[in-house]
Amino acid sequence: MAHTIYIQNQRYQLDAADLIQSGGEGMVFGLGNTAVKLYHHPTPAHQDKIRHWFAQPRQLPGEILAPCAPAFNKQGQIIGVQMPRLPAMSVPLKQLSLPNFWQQHALTTQQIVPLFQRLHQALSRLHQLQIVVGDLNETNLFFTPPGQSASQSFWIDVDSYQFGQFPCPVAMPAFLDPTLYHVTNFAERPYFTPLTDWYAFTVLLVKSLLQIHPYGGVHRQHKSLQARATAGVSILANDVTLPPRARPPETLSDDLLHHLHTTFDKGERRPFPPNLLQEYAQNLQSCPQCQLAYPGNRRGCPACSHPTPVPVQPSAAVSKTLLQVDGFIEAVFVQPNGRLLIIYRQGEQYRLVRAGIGGLLSEMVLFNGSVGYRFGTFTRPDGHDFLVVNPPHRPQLLVLDIYSSQPQQVTLLETAMFRNTAVFTTTPNHLYRISGGWIIRGSVQYGSYLEDPVGTAHRAQTQLFGSPFSNTVAGFHRIFAEHRFFTITPNGTERQLATALPPGSYIAEAAVVFAPNLIGVVQQLAENGRFHTHVQAFNQQGQWQQSWDLGEDGWETAVHQFASLKQPLPQPLPPSDKLHYHPAGWLIQQPQQLNFLAASK
């Protein structure tokens, strides 16, 4: 099924292969170097708001990806808007709340504070133009991770902003000012103000710099985020227990902490003072031991020298450290014989380590490259190893023979893309990719790389995941807003994994994960502005076994530690730690360390 639209009297056809994302309000399609948002249910209110937008020319900041033309159906009704397309290298601001993302990209607070200074300038300019964002949150702000140049920011969903008499119809509860908790229908009239935007901006700042929501952590009396916000009990309260992954609040300056206290504990509302960020940036220093940036007037590093440091939990459950690197561990693969292949990056150099539970066996240099390369491995039945290398945001797959001391090229392939990412996966003996509408299975036989089709794919709308335990591949086809999950067994039999959505919800993210005898479908569901992670487990025959609801922050746990949901570890791990099953126990992958936890006897 295709959507026929008209933009500036030109006719265009949009089909499922053009879909970038589907959300609660509409679907976003790619159209050349632009994007088109089509509302699920266009209303007269949508049409009036879009007409008003184009009737009022504005000098917007360049990072605001605002509507540039209305989209019509053949009856001449406005059904959406055209806007600039996000750059391929951009990521949602939500990534800054993940410690793993900081370590993978070697980010520093000194790099991120200028990003928030530019966000502050853009938000101030919008307010000068009498525009209120309203639903300001971590998924409608994007940025490019700083590298050789400064980070850029991008503001999306501009058509939902509040301007004139037209309201912002949606709100994400985690960023909603508690003064608006009583509102049940934001589409009724304009409710947001510049002050509610500044509240959301401050939440974003805290989540990004401290890796925790201002009302995060655990409080004995006030259990939910909304209860904490209503009672004014923030992370600054003495009786709130912070998770190990969070940075100490003292990482921020005293002036910033005072502003957080008046905002989140006292309930005061005022524009965010720009001098707080400027003075904070000027007085930062980095701890020589743990590299955390903190104000120079502190007596010591809040994380490793503070009188009440936040404990780091996982090491207590780990019996042995297999590898520690001065860099970032990108991938860990357990081979059929129990040996390990580990890829890590030191600066721009990628290296391959062979190891066993008893220690390291060998190490070789692979290549120099930027952040973002992805990898897979597969093995011939005789134990001959092959490595798959995929450059960031490109469809090429380089297959390398890594059996000898120097990697040798076997073949260079191309695969389909899904949301600007190459679609491929590996199982113990195969590489899977997509080509010409087919899911292709490949292996090296008799010195040649050979392939055969094992299933059908939808153009730019199929994603694949490989099992490390068998030559089973699974995935989903995304057809507009619908996700169809499937698995293909080693003998080529395709089975559907039956999942159902609660009424009124949609899938924001989806993945398939594996345990030794289970296939897990992980869905991050959005419902009335709230997110929660739902996991459903199936056996190898595609039959449903059980399910788990992991709440708002459960996505990382489900994707990284699925096997532990069925077989709990002696001690919980931070969600960012990746768990790998090994016949002798568990491997725990951290950014700079790989640990081994022996199976209990």
C-alpha cells in the first residue's frame, strides 16, 4: 500500500520502504533529502495550525527543522508537512543519559556543556518569536556526537509546537512540569509556557550530565516519579538512594545545584540562567584517576575521592577479570568451541583479541577507523574463523579471514539499510544479509564464499538478529506502523512470533534477543506519552512461553541481559553491562573490562 501526496503541486508516492519512523501522532517518510510527516488522523485542527504556520514567516535558528511545505491528499486536504531531514550521523539526546554512550564516544562534560549552551540559545530565540515547544523531551532533540568538530543540534516535531492560539497536543510525563499534571487533554487549549519549557530543559540537562532523572533513584515513601515530583523530593534529598550508574550530584557546580534545588525541591519557576552553564564550563577539571569532570573548587573528585562515594556494585559478583583495555570494548563473541573473540578500539585503532577463560591467547591490529564500526563473526565447521566488518552508516560488509596472524579479505558485499544502519547479523556458522528482496545466508565452503536465499525481505523495512547459540536468525518486518516478528530455523523453516499490542500503544523501538533455549521479542511501547519495555519469550518452535514488563527504564536490561530474566544472576548488573552466555558461566562486558562469572555448582 502506498500513500499518494502532493507537495507544491508535485505528486509523490510514499510506500513502506520510505518509512523512517512511526509515532503516536503520525508516520515520517523519507523523500529525497527531506522528510514528510503524515498524520495518522488528520483533523481540521491540524490543517488550521499548519495554515497559520505558513501564514506567519519567521526567522528561525538553523537547527530548528521546521515545516517547509504542507502535504496534501488528492482531495486538496492538508494531511501532513514536509521538513528537512535529520543528518544520518545524528542521534537522539536520550543517548546522553547512557553512560555506555559516553564511553564509546569518549565524550567529556567539557564537550557536552557547549551543546546545552547552544540548545539554550535556540530555545530562547523560539520564545522571543512567541513559540513554545511544549513537549520538549529527549526524543525530539537530536545531536551529532562531538569529534573533530563541535556537536550540532537538531530540533524536530516542530509542527507540534505551541504558537498563537494553537496548542501543543502532546506531553511526555517525565519532562512535564508538575504544575500541569492536572491537565488531561493538552489539545484542548494552549497550556504550556516558556517556564514549562525551561523546566523540561533543566530535566534534560540533569539526565545528560548526571545520567539520572531529577526525580530518579529510590525513596521509601514516594515510589513513582510523579509522586516524587508532587512532593518535591529530588535526587538532592538525603533519603534518596541513587543507582550506581548515576554520577554524584556534586559533579555539578554549587550554583547549578542551587538552581536544581529551587526548581525540583521548592517548585520555583524561572528561565534557566545562561551564566550557570558558562561559569560551570569555565571551572571544570578532570579527575586524573576516573576522568570524571567536576568543578575545580571541590576538595576531591565526587566519584572516587568524595567522603560518601557512590559504590560500584557489579565487581562484587565477578570472580575473574579476563581483559582490561585502555579504550572501548566494541564486541565480544563466544565461539562454538568456547573460545572468545574480542574487538576493542584504542583511539582510532581497532584490535582483535583471542582469549579463553584461562586468559589471553593472541592479539592483532585490524585497522584504523572512526567510532561506529559494527562487527560479526562466523566459523567454518573445521574451526576456521571469519570476521564481518561494517563501516558506520554504509551498506558495505567486508568479510575477513582471521585464521592467520594477518587478516585477509574474502569478499566485499552490500546489504540493505534500515534507519541508516546496515542490516546484517551472524550466527555460529553463517552471515545473513539482505539483497534484492531476499534474506541471504552465506558461509565459506571449499575456499569460496557461497550464499543461498532463506526468506523474503521488505525493502528498507526488515531488521535481522542472529542467535549465538545456533544457526537461527530472527527479526521483524516493519510495514508502516505494524511490526511482524519472525524466526528462521537452521533448516530454513520460517515461523511467525505472534505478538500483540495493548490498545492505543505503538512500538517506539524493537529488537530480538536470545538465550540458550529462548527467543525474546523486546518492544519499547509508548502509550499516552509513557514508555515501558515489554519482553515476550518464545521457544525454538516459535511458541509463546512467558513475558515480562520492565517499566520505563528496562530497555537496556532486556536487550543486554535477556538471559538473566529467566536465570537471575547472584547480583544485579547495571543495565549498560552486556551479558554473554558461556558454557562455563557468564561473561560480563563493560566498556573497558571483560569479566567472567563462573556458573554456580
